[in-house]
Amino acid sequence: MNFNDIQAVVAKDFDAVNTLIEEQLSSNVPLIGEVGSYIINSGGKRLRPLVSLLSANAFNLKSTDTRHITVGAVTEFLHTATLLHDDVVDQSHLRRGRSTVNAVWGNAHSVLVGDFLISRSFQMMVAVGNVPLMEILADATNIISEGEVLQLINIHNPDTTEESYMQIIRYKTAKMFEVAAESGPLLAEAGDEQIKAMGEYARHMGAAFQLADDILDYTGSAQEMGKNVGDDLAEGKATMPLIYTINHGTPEQSKTIRDAIKSGGLNNLEEIISMVNTCGAIEYTHNYALNEARLAIEALAPVPNSKYKTALEYLAKLAVERKN
């Protein structure tokens, strides 16, 4: 299965999520809708809504129950809000092949529209009326914020360890996948074992997704990725390929990368790309991501067999093999 095949498994629900997203972007302040539509419709795959829809259907949520549609839209809004805030913090100017909101409208617009998306998300979740789901969503938004701060304090830190970096990934990237995945068995009133299984799946799948993104920063092209090559290095972020090269490369390679992380910028980008590609860092990170995908698939064991479970398995595999 490719991504389009996976999406087709829940095509009707997916269309309903997109419709709800457009409806909920409506505001008495036209600029909010304009900026919100710009970023929401900028080419994202809607992975978190997709996970929530597959999860709900995997546990046979009643066909008359549309709460999973709302959860799908909420996860996309919250994810988008983090992107808006991220781009301001990172001073990014390109995302998904387009100028970022802060590059077009400025930092204030980006932050405030992000705040609108968060507040609208909680309005929608109140309407769903499922207290356990609201609890995991509230916890997730708090943990994601902690992940953002963890990442911020590790900027320009060449001593970032694998363990601390994986904690950032699990807080910042994987957590919203967890909400999306756990929402299905929660809404379908499945057991704790199934809820735990879906959370475990999403935690590993989200980690695989981010590690694959780390690889692309040193092997992809701006056209494929929709962002500039070396963005992480320019921002002084010690991602897995850099951490590995610092610890396993030659003393000269280690020093070059440590200095680059400390200073940020792209003065030695071509040299560093060559280093991470020749010292085994890309292969190491790829194997790490493959293992995370394997753990994600294994976590699905308690989930009933269905086309939706199969799609979730393939989604974990595609998280590693993607090109953008």
C-alpha cells in the first residue's frame, strides 16, 4: 500500500474531516480564516487525522457516531498551531514548499492564529463531550509544550545525548499521534489493553517519522522536502545523524559538527553532509527508525484484524521510507 491507498481506506471520513476543518476556520475576524486556510491547505498529508480515522474504524465505532471526525480535525488544528509557533521560534521561512506564515504576515499573526487554532480545538473537544478523551488531549498539549521547551534549551548544545533527543521526539512529535491513535478505542469503549496498544503504536510510529525527517535533512532536496536542506543544522539542532557523527566520527569530524551546532548557520553544510553520509550516521538513523516502525507494528497485536489495522501497519512502514 502507498499513502493514497491508505487514505482511500477511510476516504469518506477523510473528506468529512476536511469539510469540518474548513467550517471551523470560520471567524468573525476574516484575517484569521485567511491565515488559517493558508497554512491548513499548504500541502500537509493530514497524518494525525488519518491515524484517528483508521483507529476509530479499527475498533468498529458505530457508523452513526461522527465524533472521530471532530477528533481528526482537532488533531490537525493542534498540530498546525505547533507548526505556526515553531516557525516563529526557529525563524523559518519555508515549509512544505511555501513561504511560512511568519514570512508572509509576520510573527505576531503566526502566534495569534496558532492561539486561535488551539482555542477552537478545545471548543470542539468540549462539544465531543468525552471526558477521558479531553484528559488525554489536555495532557498531550502540555507535554508537547514541554517538548518545545526541551528542544529550545538544547539548541546549540553539541552535548545533546541520544536519550535526551529521543525524549524531545516523543514529547514534541509523537504525542499528538498518540492522541489520534488512542481516540479510536476510547470512543468505541474498547478496553484499556487496546487503548494502551494504540498509544504504543503511535509513540513508535511518530518516532520513526521524525527520525526519517532527520535523515532527509542530509539526504533530500529542498524540492522534495518542501523545506531548505540543512535547516536543522542552521538552527543549531543536534538531531540523530549529528549526534551519531559527534560520537562515532573522527576527532576532526566531531569538532566540525560540534562547532557548527554551537554557532548555527550553514558555512560547512556540504562538508557536514559528506561527513554524516560517510561515517555511518545515515545508516544508523535509518536502522533506528526501522526498529521504531517494527515496534509500532508489533504493538498492534491486540487490535482486531481488519483493513484498517493493515493500513496502520503500512503507515508505520511508510513513515520510514518517505521522501518528504
